[in-house]
Amino acid sequence: MATGLLQRDISLQRLNTFGLPARAARLAAIETPEQLIALMALSEWRTWPRFILGGGSNLVLTGDFNGLVLHVRIPGRQLIAEDAEAWYVLAGAGENWHNFVIWTLDSGWPGLENLALIPGTVGAAPIQNIGAYGLEMAERFQQLEAVDLDTGESVVFDRAACAFGYRDSRFKGEAAGRYLVTNVTFRLPKCWQPLTRYADVARELEAREISQPTARQIAEAVIAVRSHKLPDPARIGNAGSFFKNPVVDAATFAQLAERYLDIPRYPQLDGTLKLAAGWLIERCGWKGRSLGAAGVYEQQALVLVNRGGARGEEVLRLAQAIQASVRAEFGVELEVEPVVL
């Protein structure tokens, strides 16, 4: 029975990595697409507000949710095809992302190593188009399958249909909340080339005296860098990088570079330049500071943390204060990366 899937008045505090308190009026753990279809057959389905929850690692809860939380836990991972150019690997949307990355490397299929240790689930990866150290998930994406929550139909989206952008996709825009991802297929190249141009990773490899790294060695370097810079959510509540790195045009950057000679920049193919949000925040003096029980992590200013007992409104108040400081100092707008509910 679909009603047997429903839990009522459920705490979400352990289901978000920030550890923020909130409750859901209803929650259903979805382990198969068939369970979802059964839920959709309930007469109350269209009357409930809905929220799709993966690993809870990119989420700020600001209060209770008087609707239905769909907790995606669909398992499975397998090689489904290969050709002369690539391996095609499918994973269920509920698979832990980092564990999936390590599994692909253990299987001899490189390509995702730069994305090691990113928290969350496989199903959330294309929603956010996760990226790190010179690689975006979109570059390894083949297709995803999802259920349309309006019609119950299964829909396949290729890369073009997903409309990927920087930390963005169609599933964060006009299609937000409409589709529940059930599985994702990745295209992992057989003609693999290491991506080591980011300074932190390059320095870590140099310290290990590795000049021609394997995919596994790159993953280990990425894990070491992330472990040093980013707090473990099991110890300190956080949602990873809290702000997107802002992108500015060349004229704006030229003005900033006149005032700040050491400002980091990452040129983009379209002539714009990506700035380092963490650097901007640190220059404004926020690194290590707190407002109430919400704070800025001492090792990485891009990360906001729960000092203990923080509530969602405290996190947002801190974020808004940081945005105001960066706006006043640099004339640059910082965009919040996590979903705010």
C-alpha cells in the first residue's frame, strides 16, 4: 500500500548536513520508481506541497515543511555499455556520490576523480551540475531518467535537454520540483587525460612527488585538499560551499584588478572572469567570525557552519551580512548556492 510508505511529523534534522532543525508533515522514502508511482495514485497527491530530498548536503531549512518530502534512496550501479571511446555507467539516484566515484575508479573507469568527496547523492549531481578542481559533472554526463511528478511518465533527458550551466540546470529553473531523478548515466572516456591545473591539487601532487598522476592519485589528492579546507558534516554542520563564485565581465574585472592586485581570477571561454568568492569574503574580514550560532569556517571562508544549535534563520542572517559586505567592498553580488526551504 502506498499509504504504508508515508511517515508523519518527521524530524529532518538528521537528513540535512547543516543539522538545522525542521519537521516535515509527511515523508516517504523512495527506493524504487514503482513506489513513487503508487504514491502518485493517492487522491491527496495533488493537494500536498512537495519537496525532493537527496543527501541533504545542499540545503538550508528555515522552518517546518507542511507537505510531503520525497526522500530519494534509489540504489544501484552498473556498467551498461562501452564502445571504443567510453564506458557508460548507470547509478541509482540514491547512491552516495563519493562512494560511486570511488567505485568507478576501483573498476578502472577514470573521469570523475576531480569530483571525489563532494557530499550528496548521484541524483542531486545533475540538478546542481556539481563541479570542482576544473571539472563539471556535465562534462561526464550522458543522460538521466526521471519521473514527471505531474503526469507520472518516465522521461529521459540528454545533456542538451538538461540545459547545464555553472552550478545550474533546467531542474533549478522552469522545471524545479517537477521531476524526480531516478537514475543517471555517465560517459567515462577511455582516452583519459588528467586535470591538474588547479593550484591546490597541483601542490598536493607535487608534495607527494607525483608528476604523472593516475586517476586514483588525483582522487587522493582532491580528497586530501577537501579534507583540509572543508569541514566534515559529521563533526561540524555545513552545506559545503555556500556561495557561487561570481562571474564578472572584463571591464569590471579590470577595475577590481587596479585596486586589488592579488585578486584571483579564472578566465572563462566567453571572455568573462570567475572570481573566488572565498577570497572576497576573507578580504571582508569574515573568516572565522560568527553571528549567533552560525559562523564562517576558519579554514575556508566560502563555508558557513553550524557552531551548535543554529537555526536556519541565523544562517541566512549571516549569509545576508556577508553579501552586504562583499557588495559594499567590491560591488560584486554573491549568490547563495544551497536550496533554501
